[in-house]
Amino acid sequence: MALSIADLPKEDLFGQGNAGCGGCGAAVAGRQAMKALGSRTIMTIPASCMATLGGSNLKTTWKIPFYHTLFEIAPAVSSGIRAALEAQGIEDVNVVSWAGDAGTADIGFQSLSGAAERNEHMIHVCYDNEMYMNTGGQTGSQTPMYAITSNMTKGKTVKKKNMLAIMEAHGIDYVASASIAYPLDLIAKFKKAAEKPGFSYIHILAPCHRGWQIPPEKTVEFARLAVESGLFELYEVDEGRRTRTLEPTFVPVEDYLLPQGRFKHLTPEQVVELQKSLNAYYGRGGSEER
């Protein structure tokens, strides 16, 4: 039976009053995920916007135990927490490392890959805003081609690293993409990951209105357009079986890209190139089909 809003707990374990920007996609992702994970959860978070808005000193937004870690070691710390729980015979706790694209795909990749190889009983979450927003909006491997960042003012010249494919190649229990624009899909995937005996990886598209140069009240709208255009595919790989969990409506890619300030420099030829590549990926007939 499909998940419905009525099935969700009323309690918010990622509370209001966080220090995030208005319209922060990462904060929305945290609130949604905790609807699935519940109070029996321990979180590790490396240096990131999420660590800052999650709490510091005597104030915390999380209503669960969470630990600030160094940039590169959140999955390693989660591995240690899982080992400590097992030594005490505690099995009913979700152990989660929650990192941005820097702490997942770049700076934190070594410890992430190691935990996945060991098939640790944990979940790693990448909340992907596609640039290093906590340190000034620099380019990272999750920044898409052509996007303007603070240190690539003419746009990125190479494609975004496919982290979902890389994690799938580790042969782990569960891999999924999710979007804050589709909360029930996101929550269902977290529920499924929490039931796995080994390692799960969830990659969430969580727009940052400052980096993307969009109005803060349109964060969810642009997260939805990314999926509807097909540029961000929603799917899961459950113990080796790949399933698309939502079919795109295939709005033109220009409807998603051109209103964003980071893509304001795109030429008509570049937009056509991206549309052709997307059509080819989805097998949509002629390369000019919209």
C-alpha cells in the first residue's frame, strides 16, 4: 500500500527555528527524512551548512543525538557508533551519516567508500545543492556542467560526477535518489533503507536558492522542475534491482535551467545540446523531441 500523508507521524524531530536560510532545501530534507527515521536515530554530520543550521553550542534543531565530525569522516564515525551499539547488543537504532556534496563526493569520499565496502549497517545521505555553499559557493564534482559558481565565473566545463552509479558499483543493499519536491517518495525510501541489514545510500536534490540564484520561495518548485525535466531521475536500486520511482513529464530543460542565475549565460546551442543528451538517455525518439 502506498504511503500517504495520514501515515506520517505528527512529531517533528528536526524542529523549527533552525539557523538555515529561508527556503533552505537542506532543512526541508532533514524534516522529511526524520518522519521516516524516528527518534531511535543517531546522526553524524561533517562540516556543512547542515551542521551549522542543525545546532551549535547549547542549541540544537535535531531532537535526536547528533555529532559534528571533521569534514572527511562522518561515515567512519557512524561506523564506530554502530560497532559500539552492537557491542552493547543494541539493534533498534538507525545510524545515519548526513553530508553535503563536498562531504560525500569529494572530501568525504574515502570514508564513505570504505564504509560501503564493509557493508556497514548504516545509511549515508548526500544532500546535494550542487556546490560548496558552506564555504562560499565553490565548484565541486556534483556541480553540473555550465553552472556558474564563485570560483568558475564562466561556468563549469565538465559533467557532474554520477555518485549514484558509483555507490551502486559497491554492491550495497540499497541506493536511491530523492527530491524534497516529492516528500512521500523520499520518506518511503528512507523507510526502506532503515530496514536493510547493511549499507544504504540516499542522494537528495536539495536546492540552495543562494547558490542557484532563485527566489527562496521557489526552492521546492525548482526541485520539482529538475525531476519533471528528467535532469534529476528518481529511482532506487534495491538489492541489485533498479526501478524508476517516478516518470518525468519531460518539461523542456530550458524551463528548469534558464530562470536560474547560475545558468543565465547558457547559449541556445548549449540548451539544445543538453536537451538532445537527455532525450537520448530516456530513449525519446528523435533528438529534437521536447
